Amino acid sequence: MIRYLAKTFSQVKSYVKPDWILFLGDIFDEGLSASDDEFQRYFQRFNSIFNYKNYQQRSLIIPGDNDVGGEYYGDKLPILRERFRNYFGRIIALYHQNDIQFLKVVFLFRN
């Protein structure tokens, strides 16, 4: 199954030739409950399917509630955010003001 997903993603990327590849959250279904070893395996699986580290295209990966929590009050643990950041890099920051949540995106440009 992974092989077919990787092939399809590669073909679509080659055909469309996007300037940006955006992954909009919930990268892993099991991110919240995964042990560190499981998370590493999920990350390796993700990388084997989605060849997003192509220097001709830029990528942005935003964690979702299944990756770092946040669906319920109190489940967004700093250790989960840090683990995601260790694997994917620091790309976003959330700011709260008057019950409004702002997303600050830091673009990582690769040449």
C-alpha cells in the first residue's frame, strides 16, 4: 500500500509541478498516543510516501490535533509539540488574543 501511495504522490507531483507542497495537519492518526519509537516509525513511513524534501519545491507541514493535541482543553502538551518540532522543524506559532487564535507561519526556503 505504501508503495502505491508513494508512486501516486510522485506522479501527481511530477505532473502538476507545484511550487509549494502543504500538509495541513493530522499527519499521523496516532500521534497523540504514540511512543517515541512508534512516532519515529510513523515519521519514516511518512517520508517514504511523501517525497516532500525536493529542493525544486517548497514544503510546509502544519501539525494537527492528532499530531500534537489541541482538540480538547489541556491535551496540547508541550512535549508533543516539541517532538513534532524535532522531526519536522519549527514552522508555526500560535498566538491568542481575545479568544481568537492566530497562526504565524515561518516559511523555510530552500534553494
